[in-house]
Amino acid sequence: MAAAMEIGGIALPNPTGRPGRTFLGTGRRWRSARKDVVGTRLAVRALMAAEKRDGRTVEVVTSDRPVNSDKLNVLHGIQSSVPIVEEAKLVTGFQRKTKIVCTIGPSTNTREMIWKLAEAGMNVARLNMSHGDHESHQKIINLVKEYNAQCKGNIIAIMLDTKGPEVRSGDLLRPVLLKEGQAFNFTIKIGVNSEDTVSVNYDDFVNDVEVGDVILVDGMMSLAVKAKTHDVVNCKVIDGGELKSRRHLNVRGKSATLPSITEKDWEDIKFGVDNQVDFFAVSFVKDARVIHELKEYLRSRNADIHIIPKIESADSIPNLQAIISASDGAMVARGDLGAELPIEDVPSLQEEIIKTCRSMQKPVIVATNMLESMINHPTPTRAEVSDISIAVHEGADAIMLSGETAHGKYPLKAVKVMHNVASKTESVMSTDTLHSPATAVQHVGGGDFSQGHMSATFVLHATTMANALGTPIIVFTQTGSMPILLSHYRPSSTIFAFTNEERVRQRLTLYQGVLPLYMQFSDDAEETFSRATRHLMNGGYLRKGDYVTLVKSGISSIWTDDSTHHVEVRNIQD
């Protein structure tokens, strides 16, 4: 049983043969849209739907508050005199839309912990190539793939994070306590580890720093450069602390002149290609050239792996648009970003990076220090809880845990806290965010509508319809493009994305609101839809009598030769 409204085709079909009416577009009136489908009348009329049973009204909430049906009359300028859905049983329960990336390390690199992390809410497993070797990472990859093979209802993507051109201090016999005002030196000589001098692993370190620069150690301790020779940088401690072996060094406001992809990184990338990981997170990307270089290499290897640049260097900010445009998304790596740039700039830069990604329909991950205190403590700080909520409000596709799950004492609790905070934030967010400037469909003058504009307009209306009726969205895809576009418009309910391509399924795991599901397609569209709804009913996502918004679209449609845009609301009967 279905009620169809063909948005892309502009006209509303009228299978009953009664006089039909035309939908003129967003912001205009429906001159008519009434049609009967097996005694049920549908209307896109408001952001809520009411369910009537036995003479009483049961309010069904699709945003953050219930509204009586007599108050529902306008949806973004689209008006209708058609009654609200009768006898509609909408999907109850709430599914988190913002995805969680977990770094796997000594605390979580066992089969038991991988399974528990997935059950707690992990969507992407991150391999930090700054630690461990290929053998240890191979073990993690094998465990994640084993989980995916056994747990068909869930999927965990794999992200390989390159070490990048990190500048680090050398090994120390014992930690050195740095005190304010103390003199301390860095040298490019190998193997120096005294109480007042330590080696660095970067031969051009002396050339990159100037007198007056501030060197940051792990973003926490700071030293002012007072003088330098051909192989030693003489400093004075500003903010002290305990200096341990192999600490990360930054020069505030500067990026090292090292290449973004080092020899070690290339070896790790080859390892990732051989193991068919889903994403490469590339450290310290300064411009788009390194993205093009890596993409060319992946093409030469016939590797379908997406590239996520980590925005963490001072040089990356002026080139932000070009970097993200060339890439498949971005990560806001706030640790090094706050070390190379003034820390007070980080919140506005985070917002800017998120907006840039969303304007380009690219996924964005917010990372670093999100639940840092939970490395050693079982409960987070209130500021950390707010930090997660802000990232979700700003529109991040994913939020990431680093040390919390890699070597922390409470990795499962950290994932559960992140899941609960993100879920709660999403449940109270207004659907007004749907039409933020980042997601608005741009007007194309002169009536020259490109395919991209038509697709965007279609998806905006499909999302509006789903939000109005409180229905989840079902979409079938072979490339992932339509679920990605739907995710961009942030519908209030889940996007069930069915695909017959495993690589596409893995990739869609990162996108906000998308639940990717693998299924072989039939040559018959109706048979495929029936299989999909049975799968969702068996999984507890749908019940008999629920309504869903079915999206059929694509530049190369699965069941038609031509590019089509079609959306309809269906009632699940079997």
C-alpha cells in the first residue's frame, strides 16, 4: 500500500483517476493534493503526525516535542487542506545518528573488546600508525573483519591514520622535570638525553625555529627560543611539567617543512591498501597537492579507499577550501591545531571546518580530547559533555575517541558516555537545522537547472516529507551518492541505505544518520522493496502498519534507463 508524490517530476500522480492538482515548489501552495489510497488519506502538512485510535488521539513525536493536530498547518510554506495521516503507526525509539570513531590500542585490541565496543556504539575502528607495528594492526583488522562477517546487522568501518611528519623529542633515561624560568636545550645530535638537553628526530629543526618562537611539548608545556647554533636550540621554560621520552613538539604558528606523507606513511598506506581499509586519515595536510598525489597512487592500485585529511597544521587553514574540495571529508584534529595556532581560535576553526565540509557534502569528524579525563577516571567532566554536545549541534558526522579507548582504563564507559550525550543532544535538536545556510539549496538563475541542483532540490523535498510524517527513509544505492545527499540534509529519522556493494556499505558507515545495509537487488523493484522491509521488520526497525518514505533516484537509476527522481510514502503491510 503506498501513496506516491513524485517530487522530481513535479506533478503529483493520481492513480484514482479523480481530478489531480499540481505541486508548484517550495514556498508555494498546494492547489490540491488529495487522493485516497485504500481508505487512508495522507498530507504533508506539518512537523508532527497524530495517530487516531478508538476515538482518541495519540500524539507521535518526530522532533523534540508533541504538537496537537489542530496546530499543524504549515510546513516551510507548503500548505494543504488534506487531513493528517490516519491509522499511522510510526517507528518508535531513537537511534543515534552521529557516528563514533574509536581508536584501538592495548586496552581494546582483543576479540572480546572489539565486540563490546561495537555493541556499545563504535561505528569506525581507527588504527593509529604512530603506535604499534603492522603485525599488531593486522590483528585488529582481522578481528574487525571477523566481526563484520558474523554480525550482519551491524558494520564497523576501518580507518588507518598515518603518523605524518611528527617532530618528537628523543628517548630519556628518566623523565625530566621542567620548571618555569629554567634553561633547556633541543639538539639535532643523535642520542643526547641529559638533564638540560634532549635530541629531536628532525634534522631541519634548527632551521625551522627562530629566536622568539614558542615551542610546545604535547601542547601542554611551552619554551621560548632564546638563541640557537648550527645544531642546538637554546630555550627558557615558560610553562613547565614532566618531560618524558618521545614527546610531540610544535612551533606555535608554524608547520614543519617536512612532507605530509613520509616514507613510513607510504609503507603504512601500502599496508592499508593490501588490507582494503575504508579510510585513510592523513596527518598534517598542508595543501591539496598531497591529496591529489595520494589519490593518484590509489588509482594506480585500483584501491577504493576514501581520504580524510586531518586539519591540524597552521598551513592548512589558508588552504582549507582546496584541501576539503580535493578530499572525501575532513577531521578536525584539535590537539595539534591548538598547538600550532592560538588555542582560543580552535572553537571558531572547528565550526568553520564543519560548515565547509557540510557545504561540500563531505563527512567531518571532530577529534581530540573529547573525553580525555576518562582515560583515568570513570566519569567525564561537565565541560567534556558540553564539548560532545557542541560538536553534534554544529553538524559533525562523527566524533572520535583517541587515548580514551586506545589505552584508557574505561574504554567501554567512554563509548557509552559519548553515545548517550550524542543521542540526547540529537533528540532535543530542532529540525530548523535542516535549513541552515550550509544545507540550503542554492538558486540557479535563468531557469538553468543542473542535474546536481535537481537532485539537491529533490532531496530537500524528500527530507521535508519524511520529517513532516515522522517516517524513516529507505533508499537503494549502488554508489552511495543518494544516501550521502540525504544525510547532508539531516532528516529527523534514520536513513536506511540498502546497497549491493560491500565497499559502499562500509563507506556509508561514517555518514550522519545513515544505517547502511547489504542486500542483493532483484531486477524487480517491488521485490527488492519487499525484501528490504522484511529485513527491517525482522531487525525490529519497522512494524506492520508503519509508514516509510521510499526514495528512488540517481543519475543512473537501478531500475530505469533514465535519470529519475521519485519519492513516495508507503504503508508496510507485510
